[in-house]
Amino acid sequence: MTTVAPPAADAPEEDVPRRITTNPGLTDRIFLAWAKGSGAFVLVVMLGVGGYLAVRASEALSTAGVSFLTTESWNPDGGRGQFGIAAVLVGTLLVGGIAVLLAVPLALGSALYISEYAPRKLRRTLIGMVDLMAAVPSVVYGVWGYKLLQYQLAGVARWLSTWLDWIPLFEVNGVDPNDPLTPPLVYTASSLMAGTVVAFMITPIMCSIMREVFDQAPAGEREGAYALGSTRWGMIRSVVLPFGRGGIIGGTMLGLGRALGETITVYLILSMVFEIQPRILQTGGSAVAPMIALRYGDSTPFSISALMAAGLALFLLTLVVNFAAAAVVARSRSGASS
């Protein structure tokens, strides 16, 4: 009699996690391709602009050398050492800094009011008004500042010069602030006036960005703060502002980027002086963008190359500002969550 052995038990197989895959539909693939193509197109355009400026500026940069960064005067046809961006670059930073210092409190307060305090029926109207202000052309702000605002602020400039003239920033050369016969025109066409008008221009943009980030603050943390007995301001200070830090910084840097590149407003208000002018109340100043608009029409081919070099410097400066803002926002809580 033959005995048949039972089959050996199969060895246990290892548990291998199944790979999860997705099969996007046609609309998802189209949207993904469109998004990637748009991002690549923006990058190509930015590189094209930078490359064009670099090629056109090569002649002037090779002639000027390092003196292009240290020379204050602007006479490209005079040769090496006769033209540079030291004065206009300092003036650009000065006007942009004044604009940001004045715009940040206005934008932050407006954003907090719309997001946290405004009645629901009024909130939509305020949002529309802020967005409409951001869409106003810069020439409108420029004409308003040139014809009205700077003359209304002449008294403020006189007060600053009278009481703070011991600070070099607020000193006005050749003017006695205590002389009642000093004409108001002495305090117009200054960096302070140009920066103030630019501040009104960039405030709506900064406010919109900050408000959108404040609205994304977690509702659970808001309610938790109230449950612990916090007041509304306490909740804003402990929840909304820490969460929206990235939006505050990002909106500020974006406004600074626009302020640095503003042309027509600064061109209308500021009296161009090609020397480093650190006094914000003194009539006269300089900036890169208005200088290009002022000198482009009657420039020789070499002068055009010098203007392109100045534009390249401004382009790189705004890129640094925007990349720094993007890095800070990405490290923040609101930026990481979005």
C-alpha cells in the first residue's frame, strides 16, 4: 500500500505595501499642463527681460567698470567715471523706504479692521473699495500728489524741519525754519513728498494681501482663544497676527518692490538732482526709474546703453526683494499651509 505525503505548507509571503496610484482625468491633465506652461512662460519672460537688459547694457558696463556703482553724476557721453547709479540708487531706496514706513501701519490697520471688526454687510464694500484703489493708474496718484498733496503737507515738512533739524535726515540746507517768510515751495518736490504719494499707491496692494492671510487664520484657534477668556484684541494678538506674519512680510516686500520701480509719480513730484541726497525734506532727489524716463528721449546710443545698465540694476534689486519675501513667506506658518 502506497502512502502519499501531504503537500508542504506554502511559506508565508512578505507584506509589501501596495503602491497607491492616481489616474487623473483629461481635465486634470489639461489643467496641470496649463499651470506648468504658465509658470515656465513667466520664467522665460523674466529671463528674457534680464538677458535683454544685460546685452544692451554690456557696452556701458564695460566702459564704466566698478565706477558705475560709485559715481553720483550722470553724463554717459563724458566717458569712464562720469556716470553711475550711486545717487539714483540711494534715492530709489530712500523713496521706497519712506513709502513702506508710511504704508505698513495704514495697510495693517485697514486689513485688521476689514477682517476682524467690520460688520459683515460692510466688509464686502470695503474689500471692493480697496481693490478699486489698487487698480487706479499711477499717473492719477502722481497728478494728485503734484497738484494738491505736497502743498498740503508743506506745513508738516516745516514742522519736522523746525523741531527735528538736529537730525541730519530732517535738515534743510539754506533755509531758516523759524523764518515766517519762508515760502512753502521750499518744502515741496522732496523725497518725503514723493514717498508719501507712493505710500498711498502701495497701501491697497499690501492691505489686500494681509487681509486674505488674516481670513485664513484657523477658526478653531480663534474659538479656543475666546474660550480661554481672551478679548478680541487678545485673540488677534495671539492667533491672527502670528499666523499672518508671512502675509504681513510678503505684502510689505511686494509693496516695496512696486515702490522701487515706480516711475510716473516720482517723475512728476521729485526734482531730479544727480547727487546723493539723504535729506528727505530737501527739495530735489533722484531715483532710477524717473531718471530713465527723463533721459531716454534725447539719449545717444551709448547713453541708451547706460540707461539699460541702470534698468538692469533696478531689475536685479527688485528680484532680490521679491525672492527674499518669497523665502520668508514660505518659512512662515501661513505660507506653509498655502
